[in-house]
Amino acid sequence: MKKLTQTAAAALIAALGTSSAYAEEIKVGLLLPYSGVYASLGNEIEAGFRLGLETFGGETDDTFEIVTEDTEVKPPVALGKAKKLVLQDEVDVMVGIVSSGVLGAVRDFVDGAKVPLIVANAGNDEATGEACSAYITRLSFSNQQVNRPMGQHLYDQGVRKVFTMASDYAAGHQMIGAFAEAFEAAGGEIVGQEFTPFQKTQDFGPYMANAQASGADAVYVFYAGGEAISFVKQYDSFGLKADLPLYGAGFLTSPLYVNAEGPAAIGVIAALHYVPTIENEANSVFVEAFKAQNDRAPSEFAVHGYDAARALVMASAGGASDREALATALSKTSFDGPRGATSIDPATNNIVQPIYVYETVANENGEGLTQKVLATLPATADPANGCSLAN
């Protein structure tokens, strides 16, 4: 082919369209657990992310290539995989991280390499607090964010004395700590507290007996995954629900596994940043599309991936394609999505979003369980807690 003259080349570019002439391929590293205890969460986040790219990808001329790596929920393994994605695969952005321990392990590398990371699950408060980074933007939740509003809410419902329980690891302490601080500030009393050995507790009976004897009006807990299933079933079989209502962080009855809990979950009231029964147009579109692809309702983990993809597309559509520009653009995204109005706090790069109080109820057709939203608690930004990103 003959070489184009400068004039002809300019005409060709004009004919193709200015935007397409500058389209980029953005390489995305999905850093998620595909094996181990959180494999189902990793798969759910990826399903949401791919649906998000499919839904919103047409809003940018850029294209996206995905490279996946398995963290195995092991911090040293995850750090090695993050280095591979950045140094060998040369990804422009990473998305994922389920475990707070994994996020802690990769934080310094991400910050030093100056590669943007969209956190699509891990809720450790430090990541958008004292260990914040201009290259880390959280599109999921923080541990305190989900639980703090429930302190005032329970007090407003007439609850005055609460017994708390949680898994004995960082997330458990942060979630319960945020609830307890807010509940006591409202005028309530924590009459007892138990932290059960993480992934080692088979029998919750002795801890439940302590709660029953405490004089509490209610029990507030944090459990997730397999522990949540076991705890909810045992709480029901222990016969406590009638006299000692069960409340908690919404991971207790997550849509991802609530049907495994069965009728024992009915009547449990919890708080979460997303349930599939939120009534807004964006959520209707998301739920319908997710059900069409997966034959079930989405969970909070799926919406993390979906919204992460949307934020990435928005950053790209705004002209960002290199790492530095993507990091900056991601920290400025805001939109009305399935969760409602969401934005990023410029002081911390943490998401700001409503929190929903919901009760697990039986479906009207008697098949399976669903979520009845009881209240929407206002979106508030977390305290900076040592983070100083804002100019």
C-alpha cells in the first residue's frame, strides 16, 4: 500500500471519527479468589464485573482485556499474583480483592507501583483510613460503614440492651466495634460480647447461652459464609429468636447463601449496602440482566463487580487510559446505580452509599427466601481516620 500523504492521513482520521482514532485497549487484572473458602465470592464478583462491562462498555470507545489471577485467599500468594499482573502482564488497572488480609498484603506494592486498584469487596477500615492510597479506590463497603448506622437505628426501635457476637478476626472486631460505639453513643448498653474462634467454631451453643443469660433485648452479630449458615441455623434450633431477636451485618443472611440457611433465616433483621429487592430503575435492570445470565438473583458481591466495571468505563470514557489518569478519574466517579446514589469520598477514596435495613422473609409463592427492605439509612462518609488524600 502506498504511504498516505499527511493530508490524506488527516482526512482518513476524520472519516473514521475522532474518538475511535484514539481508542485504547485497557488491560484489567482481576485479582480474586477462585479456590478456597471465598471461591464463590470471587466467581460472583467476576460475574458482576463482566456484566457491567457488557452493560456499560458501549459508553467508551476503549476496549477491555481481562487477565485473571487466583489469590487463593493467601496474602503471600496474592502479592506474588499482583506483581505478575503489573510487572509481567502490564495491566493498566487491577480489580478485586475479597480478603482484608490480602488487601493489606498488596497495599504497599500497589501504592509503590502506582497502579490503580478498584477494591471490589475487602472492607478493612485501614484501607481507606490510615493506610489509604491515591491508587486504591473502594467500590464495595467498609466494615464500619455497614454497621455504624445500626447503632442509632436499633436504639430508635426501642432496643436498649444488646449482646454482640462475631468471628474473632479483624473484620469481626471492626464491625462489632462500629456498631457498639454508635449504639452506646445513642444511649444503649452492650451487656455482653463474645468473639468466637474464626473458622474453628462448630458449636455456638455455649456463646448463645451466655447471650440468653445476659438480660439483653437483642443480639447483634457479624458472621459470613459458612459460619453465617451454621450460626443462623443453630440460633433458630436453640430457640432464641422469639425472645431474643437476631440482628446483624447483612452478610449474615446474604442473598448468595441465604437459601442454604432455610427457614431459620426468616425474621432475621440485618443491614447491608445492597439487596436485590431495592426499588429503583437501575437495580431492576441489573437484577433482570443478572438473573438472565445466572438464573438467580445477584448478591452484594455481584453488585461490587458490576459497579466496579461501571466506574472503570466512566473513567475511560472521560479520556483516562494510562495508570495515573485512571487512578485520578476513578476517585471522582459518582452515579445512581443499583444501590442508589453512590460516590467516592475525595478525602479517603472510600465509597459513600445508603445502607438498607432488611428482614429475611419467605417468597410469596412459598419457594425460597427474599429480602424485605424496612428502612433506608442515609449515606454518610466514614471518618478520615488518618487518611489525607484531599487537596
